[in-house]
Amino acid sequence: MKRYTFMIIPHKSGKRPIEFNIGKMMVSAMGLFVVALIIIFGSTIYLSSKIANITVKYYKLENRNKEVLTRLDDFSSKTDDLKKVILNLKEQDQEIRRLLGLKPNNNYFSASLKKK
């Protein structure tokens, strides 16, 4: 089996070099390990940026949803107020018709103003 020798040579001339004999299979395994670490690290950075982006969009949509719900509540209360005004006008119309001796008109607005 092939082996690779790695040497670390110190700056001081009096010290001996340090040698490492590593088999070809171990060097390949360490290379694959380093590549796997780089892929995992890159994937982690990529996915965390995606998650951060999605989180920002989520909070923006949540705030927009709150604004829309507030506007919807405003429109709902205004619609309720308009229904009350129309019902009041209908009652006044019926009262005026009764005072003038006219026949009451029960057909208009009745279907659209019923409480749900």
C-alpha cells in the first residue's frame, strides 16, 4: 500500500524534523472529510440566509395582515353604522306614511338589511 510522508521542519537547525507516514486511503478519507465539511458549512450558511429572508417576509406579511384586519374592522363598523341609519330612515318613512294615511311599504331594503 502506498504511503505519504509529511515532514514538519523546525526553523532551528538543532531540532529534528517531525515525520508523519500516512496511507493513501487515510489521505483520501481526510480529503473527503474536508470536502464534506466545506459542503456542510456552505449549506448551513445558505440555508440560514434563506430562513432569515423567509422570517423577514413573514413578519412583514404579519404586520400587513394586522393593518388589513384593522381596516376591515373599520369598514365593518362603518357598514353597521350605515345599516342602523338606513333602518332608522325606513322607520321614519313608515311613520310618515302612517301619519299621512298611506299604505306602508315593507318591500324595500328588507332583504339586504336583515341581521345575520
